[in-house]
Amino acid sequence: MSSKVPPTLKSIGHYIKIANENASRDPVIYYWCLFYAVQSAMQLDKSSPEALQFLTSLLTTLETVKKQLHGNEAITNETIAQAHIEDFALKLFNFADNKEKSGQIDKSVVHAFYTAGHIMDILSLFGEVEEPFASSKKYAKWKSTQIFACLRDGTPYVPSSQGNKSVDDELAEFGQQFQPGESSSSSSAAVAPPAPQEHNYPNIGFGNLPSVPSVPQPPARSNLPQPPPPSSFDVPSIPNRGTSNYSPSQPEPSSIPVQGGQPTAEEFAETRKFIKYALSAVDYEDTKAIRDNLMKALSVLQKY
């Protein structure tokens, strides 16, 4: 996909950049980055000749990739897609966070935080991005800017593990100044990393990164996108969840018939996801979240 984004669509350049980086490494991430870029672009400009030409090319590429990956459930099933994106983003975040806390900062850490923060934006396709993801993406983008500025200016960097302020205090102090790669104000432009098409970050070996628990996001239901003719664009929609479903609260055992049989792949994926959320909550000693996520995992399998 061309990285030459029209000026009116400049803000989607981050996602085109990340998509192109992962075209061969992870086609699922490539697809969903382009998917998110399409939705964002259509809210910015779908009338100028340059934007129309770019959107036509983008939609054509998106449809081609969808056909190539038609058998991949991370494309056709939103539960599996969401889990894939979460795992990808949080592996990067965990890698960068561990490096940052130990004071081992370099361009690979900037790149990992930068990519993780923008990949977390894509989770909004599946519903409102809730805590702790909402804070994690802000933190990742902020750290990418902060570390980049230190590397660029040659100033000493104090790891967060050695600072006196909490993450919440630091984010509150930073406020609305930060939008990485965008010049929303003179202060943010002064420290933001270069726009994605102007700076090439090194690869960081995604395949060897450690895993980290992910957090739930409320899903949405709809159909796969079909690219419209260039004269009339429609925003692509999200694929179906498939056959899996769950109750947000603890079910009444007497009201759920036991059917026997084997859970579907989607139900196993959903169960695994809730168990991971529960394990993540253990790290934070959040009893309510542990209990709620374990009950959700059980509710998926209750009928069996």
C-alpha cells in the first residue's frame, strides 16, 4: 500500500506506516490497520480528488487482502480478530515497558511504544476502548515521544521505575499536549516523533516478545466490508462474532440447559480471553475483576 498519504488524510499515515511494516510479518495486523485507516479517512475527506484516489486504492487493497485471507478467522470473526490485535499490541507494550523500566532506551523502544499505542487505537473498531487500554495507549504514545526527545537531544532519561511520580500523575501533568506525529500545538510538535513516512524505525523481533494478559472490549456486530465505487464511499463495518456469545453477568445455573458436545473454536477463544483477563486482574489484586472474568469464562462453557 502506498505510504504517500494526501495532506487532508495526514493523520492516518501512522496506520498506513504500521500496516506496511507488517504486510509480510503479520497480514492480520496489515488488514486491520488498513481497515481502521479507511474508516478514519472517510471521516476526514472523501470528496477531494486526491483523497478519492487514495481511498479507491486503499479499498481495493483492503478487498484484495480480505480475499487472500478469507480462511483466516482473525479476519472473519471479530472475537478472534480482537484477541489477535490485543495480543500483538500488548506484546509490543510489554517489551517496551520492560526496557524502559530498566533504563535500556533506544529507537526500538520508541518504535515499540509508538506502534503499540496506535495498534490500541484500532481496538475502538470493536467498541469503546476502556481501562486499562485507554490509559495504556496514551502512556505508550507519550513514552514514545518522551524517549524520542531524549535520544534526539542527548538529554538524560530517568526511567519510570526510578521516578517519584505515578503514571496517573505524569499523564495528568502531560495533559492534552501529546499527539505523536501530529502538530496539534507548538509544544507537541516540538517533541513529537517524526511522521511515520519520514522516519524508519528498526525491527524489534516481534516473534520473540513475551506475552502479556489482555483486557476485554465490548464487541459490535455487523458484516465484512465491501469496497464501493469511488463515486460513493461507505465506511467499512466490522465482521460478525460468529457463533460465540456470553452473558456479562453470572448466569443462573438452572436456566441454562446442558447440551453436551464440544465448544466451538470461537467459544474456546472467548473463554481463553476471559481467563487471561482474570490472570491480569490477579496481578493488580482486583478481586471483582478476577471473579467477573472467571464467571464470564464459565458462562461461555456452561451449556456444555
